[in-house]
Amino acid sequence: MFKLITPEIIETTTKFVRVKLADGTICKVSTLLGSGDKNTKLAKNETETYGLSMAPHTLAAVGNVCPHASPGCAAACLNGAGNGGIFPKIANARKAKTVAFMLAREWFLEKLHKELASKLARATGELAVRPNVFSDIAWERYGIIQAFPQIQFYDYTKSPGRLELPANYDLTYSRSELAKSETRAIELLASGARRVAVVFACKAWRTEAHKPILPRTWRGYPVFDGDQTDLRYLDPPNIVVGLRAKAIRNDTRDGMADDGFAVPCVDS
């Protein structure tokens, strides 16, 4: 059994940083943003989209980039689904980006700024960016969002606050299994301040698209199919974004329902 070490930056240049992960793996971080065409979450978007995929929660062993994650959220995170759960190289790259953000913050923000400027210069139409594909960082605090008003940024968040945002940054509140989270979700819907994402434990496969049918309402609010597109900023503010529980294993999906992270797939 290997001994975990403290992650560190072992080399920094203007173009890249070299990172040593907690298991001793050495990774080079030279690109932060990924094309939506290569990410299952973003590939469904018709708009040109880029995402920043970092290791969620405390997986990089260098702090917590999901400070409001519930136990159910951490257990059900899609970071381990798809290629990220199959190829160690992808998982390590996400961890390395997280380490770079935590330990080489100035380099990271400058690099992100350069990449966004490059994407914007080459864009032929609308450009969307999801800076928290698996993380939950308050990017509005770092000036990145404000520096690119021409780009539409959007994310999901479990932070109960974060209501004062730049005009080009759209957030969808993500309900968890915690009672306080559900209370906050209903408060946001009632006030019209924000739409809310809810995971449904659907098992009946009855639609033409071979997807489980979502309920029509949750707590009296209309449910929109959030799996049709990832571009949440196109949705109305006070609706429920219905997401089907996704997991590699059936017992993991069942666990989402058992702990309340995923709710019953019935009208409520």
C-alpha cells in the first residue's frame, strides 16, 4: 500500500505547471478548458460550449472545492462516471487542475483568462462556459466572469447564497438530501430568485428517447427535462430542472433514493 503525500507544485512556467499528486503521480497541466464535444454533460448543447473539469470535493487531497456538498452529493458525483471512472489519466488530470487552482492560484487565473480570451476570439457565434463541471467554486469572486461579459457562464451550485452575480453568470440551485437544502430550494422557487435542479430516481423506461419519464411537478412547480440540454440559462427562473439519477451501478442508483438524494419519480 502506497503512502499518501501532500500534493505540490514542482515546476511552474508561463505555459504549464507540473504537479505531484497525493499518490506521487506527476502530471503536467497545460490546458484548463475542455471542449463540450468531448464531455457527455456538455456535448448535448447546440451552442459552442467549454467546461472546466476539476476533481470534486476533497478528491485531490488539497482542500475542498465543493464546500456545500452533502454526503449524498459526494457519493453520487458524476466525476466517477464515464471516461473519468475508466481512465486514470483523466481522473489525474482533474486532480492536477485542482491542485494548480489551490497552490498556484495566480498562474491558474492568468492561464484561464488567456484561454477564455482565445476561445472568444475564435468564436463564430454565442459562446458558453461552465467553469464548475464537477466543482462548486464561487468564480464571481475572482474577476474571471466580469472580465468576459461577451461570454455566457453558467453552473449548478449547492451554495444557499450566491444571489448577487454578474449579468453573464447564471446559477441553478441543486437540491440535496439535507432538509435545509430542500427548504432552501422551495424558498428560491417561491421567491422566483432561482430555478432548482432535482434528481429523480426514475426506473420506468417508457419514452421514445428511451429515457425514464420525469414527473410533471415537484412541490407544485413545473418540471422541465434537464437532460435535453445543459444550457440552464435558457430555462425560466422559477422552474424545477428534472435530472434522472445516473450511476454506473444499479446499487449506487438505489442508494441515491435510499438516502433521499434522488426523490421518487412521481408528481408532488
